[in-house]
Amino acid sequence: MKILVYGQIRDNLLEENLLGILNKLSEVFQGSEIYAAILGSQINNEWTGELGKHGVKKVYTVEAPELENYLSRPYVKSMLEIIEKAEPTLVMAAGTVFGEDLIPRLAVHHGVSCAQRVVNITLEGEDILFHTPVRDDQAMKITKIEGVIKFATSRTGAFFENENPSGSAPEIEKVEISFDADDMVVKHVEVRKAERTVNLKDAKLIVAGGRGVGGKDNFQILKDLAELLGGEIGATRACTDVHWIEETYEIGQTGQSVSPDIYIAAGISGAPQHLSGVKAKTFIAINTDEGAPILKYADYGIIGDLLVILPLLKKKLE
């Protein structure tokens, strides 16, 4: 079996989830050939060398000024040419903004479906099965894709990289692509980065909110308490998905892993995907549901409305 991975470059480095994907693919498809594709205006030998260490046997590269920034048409055109050369059974990428745009387009070109944001890959005989959380991570959907080529993206943070890779330098194949005006109908204007980046890993105290916060405006209550205590705020994926708070505050399997002295979980049900990213010395949970799973993990549990309890706690501390 041949597997092709799209090697996204972010801030002049390999996308952080890419190495985790390679580790997972090496475990599941032992003995298979793993290839990678890197597209850009300039290809760095360090990128290809790192891919080789993590099990990639061959790297297809396309170097062109038109590929300096991600644009759907030129990237799809380049990847279609590489797929024709590599003849893979599976094409996969990290589920970033670019990966989620590119891979489904490639699947459509081949007339097949695409498994997106998968957290596990298994084999059942010769069938590849893709596991995707659904219903707010309370259930798992298992998908089998028909077609000669399968296409998939991983959920952010789903797989962990091999910390002791033993691969060697990969074969490099340069692919020449010509672009015309139709390929460049969309123009790159600019990239705007968030003004604030959050490093929750170093926070000694975190007040984190879940779906029970009830809305974007209510996160101010968490912020007020966190500021008073000299800590940071965090959130579950359910909150970042609906844009109540920026993704940089997400904690859990698809966000940051944290280990504060005190962790206050307000309105969080306790899904394993969130709790897998939390290791706190003291864990305090606030929830209206006395049967909420998170209370089993908490050192202290408070049954009640966080919108009432947190302001009272802040007033008492003041």
C-alpha cells in the first residue's frame, strides 16, 4: 500500500500535527510506503530531512512562485499531478484550515467522499476504517470509503509524534507544474495574525468554561475571576467551535494541555477529549448537574449555576 501525506508548512516549519499523522500511519500500515508532498515557493531541505526521520520514503516537491501562499486552485492542480505519479491508496493531511480545504477538493476530483477530522484509523481486513467523534464527542462514527483512493484529514491534536524516530533521508522527486491565468483567479491579499497568543501551559491557575457558560458575553464572568486570582481563562472545544472565545484558549485533546496548581471547570460536562488535556493539583468543578461526569474527577464539586457562584466567589475573595 502507498500512502501520501500533504506536508503543510506553517511559519517556516512543518505543521505540528503532521508528525503525529506519520507516526499513526506507520503504526497502522506497517510495511507500507509512506510518501509526502511539499508545495511552496522555496523548499527547505530541513523539512524533507525531518519527514525522512519520521518514516517518509519519498518526498514530492513542487516549487513555484504561485505556491508562496495557499490558494485552492494551484495547490489542487499540484496535488493532482503528484497523486497521479504516486498512485496512493490513501491521501491524508492535518485538519487545518488549509488541509480541510485541500483534501475534500481532491476527493471530489476523484469522485469519492472524504473522512474529515478523524481521531483514529484502523484496518478491518483490507478495509480502512476512519473514526470520527460526533454528537459533541459523545459518540464515534466509523466510516469506510468506497473508491480506489481514500481521502482523509485528522482532527487537530489527535495523534502524537514518535519522539524517537529512526528513519533516514528520503528520496526527493521534483515535480514541474505550469500555471495559467485560470489557476490564479483568486489572489492572496494578506495574512492577519491574532494580536494575542495564550500560553496556558505555564498558567498556575485556570478558570475554564464549557457549554454551560451559555454564551460569549458570559465569559466575562470567568475573566473577572481569573484576573482577580492572577490566572488565565480556558475553554472547551464546544465553546471555540461556536466562537464564544478564540481557539487559542481551547484546552483538551485538540487544544492545549495544561497542568495548573488550580483548575476551575465551570459548566463543563467532562468529555474525555477535554479531560485528557488537564492535569491539575487541585481540580474544582462547578455544574448544575449533580450527575455530570466531571464531578468524578474533581477534588471539589459545587452543584449550582456558575453565573451565580462565580460572582459570589469573586466578591468573597475581594
